[in-house]
Amino acid sequence: MTPELFVTNFNKNFTGVSATAANVIRQQAKHHDLRLVGHPLPGCPDPITASDAKRLSRKAPVGRAFAIWHVRRNPEMRVAIWARDVLQLPIRIVFTSAAQRLHSAYPRWLISRMDAVVATTERAAEFVPHVRAVVPHGVDTDLFTPAADRATAWAATGYGGTMGIATIGRIRPEKGTDLFVEAMLRLLPDLPGATALVIGRAGGKHDAFQQKLQDQIAAAGLSDRILFPGEVPAAELPALMRGLSLVMQMPRYEGYGMAPLEGMASGVPFVGSDAGYYQAFSAQGRTGSIVPIEAAVDAAEAARAILSDPDKHAAMSRAVREVAQHSFSAAREAAGIGAVYDALWSNT
């Protein structure tokens, strides 16, 4: 029998797109006859190959005029278009778009061939055609949960100190890693128990950028308190998040940005630049502080205001979990995407 839903993941690396896809797939698998196509994702069904997906799509699912292929990257769109238009398989293609800027020419052409587009923000919807719904990414609130005791959870990470602050993502100028480091150089001397983590990897052309940052940290005598552990495996990230006291994300550009949400679901407030969907996450300051782009000094002050006031930190820690559950859960995202599927199926 033909499954009704195929979700593609052609990138072998675990990226932000991979994380958002995995969050939704774990929810969708509860409600759809679903196949993951490509590379594995944590907590998701074992994947099949693209060839297997095309073979299984030769006939329409029982009770449906077509199966749906949900894609998120250029190579995935290309394969799906070939399957639908050249092989003439009974499928329709749904694409999730998070970019808050104009795509280049080739992706624009690919996106123009989609049957439906789900935008993650109102801003992202302005740059793509065929938008059927705006559905914000959600976090898996069953996977990311608050610690029973934050101090114990932080001690278990082995990074030292009495509290943790982290930025999570690729190490490069666009992600504002240098702004995080600048903020920590200003903040940590006033917070003797704090340890800062730069979670992620530079890779190739950005290795020199990382080395420059580490040289600045060494010159300030903080190499034992601003650490570069590299990438954290997806399965280990929830435990790390539980132990943190603050997430700080300072990108110069961000399409959406999942790290604050993963922290929020874990009971961790955030400081973020005015990028991605961070303003919406902040709930008018109840869950996080938003500072201008490039404003490392403001970020350090915002972090100090949160971390030096135990009552404020405790109130924000309660609020972040509530907002994540009620407004930005993966279950909510899956339901919004499911409505797009249903609209496609019902219009045949």
C-alpha cells in the first residue's frame, strides 16, 4: 500500500532544518502513514531511499488521489519535481520556507513549482509564492523539558562553574558568534560562577574566525570560562539545555532560529538579537530580552539584568516553558501543516 506522506531529509548533517523536520515528523508519525526519505533523524522512523519513495508512489494511497511529498531543501524539491512531472507519479509537493529574504534565481524557480508552501513567519511569506499557511516552527516539549534541579543538571555537564550560558549554531560571522564572545568578555568578570559555551563548529573557511575569537578570549584570561566544545549530538542536547541558565543568540541574519525555543521548553530564558522570530518568542519581554543587531554591549547588560536577579530569572524560567507549550510546540506546528495537507487532498 502507498503511504500518504513522504518527508525528505537529504542532508546527512544534522542542521537546524533537520531539527525542525525531526520535531514535526515525530508528531506526524502519530497521525499519518509516513515515510522518512533520505538520512535518519533522531526519534523518527527508519528512512527509505529516494528510489524506494518513488517506487512506493507509483500508485495513489487508498482513499487519496495522491500522496504528499514534504520537502525543505533545493535537492529535495528537485527530486520531487522530477517524480511528479517527469515520472508522472501521483504526488503533490509541499515546501516549508523559513528564509526572510529573497531566494536566488534557481531556488525561486523550484519554489514556483510547488503545489503548496508553508511559511514559518509572516515575513518569510512575503518572499515566496503559493503560500497556503503561516505555521511557526515548534519545539518538542516532550523532549526538551525543565530540570528538576538546574544546579544539579549543570554540574552533570562537567563544564564547571555554577551556571551556564550558551550560544548554539554554526561558528561564523552571520551567526554573530563574535558578538556572543564580546558580550561574554564583558559579562563574565562580573559573574564569577558563570561558564559560557559556544556550541557548534566552524568548518573550513571559518576556522580562522574561530581561532581569532579564541585568541581574544585567551588575551582576556578567560579561556577556562568561555569554552568551544564543538557540536553536541542531538541526543545529548536536551540534557545540556536543562542545565543552562541562559541562551544567548546574536545572529546578524536568521531565518527563524530554534535555539531559543529549545531553551524555552527547557525552562531557560534567552537574550537575542532582533533577528529570526525572536521578537515573537520573547512574549513582550516575559521570556527573553531582544537587543539590536550588532549590540553586544546591550546583550551583556540584558544578560546581567536577568542573571543577577534571582526572582526575575525564576519568573522568566516559568514563563518560557508556558509560552513554548502553548504557542510554539511541535504538536501545534504539525497540526498547522496537517491542515495544509487536508486542504490539498480535499480539493481534488
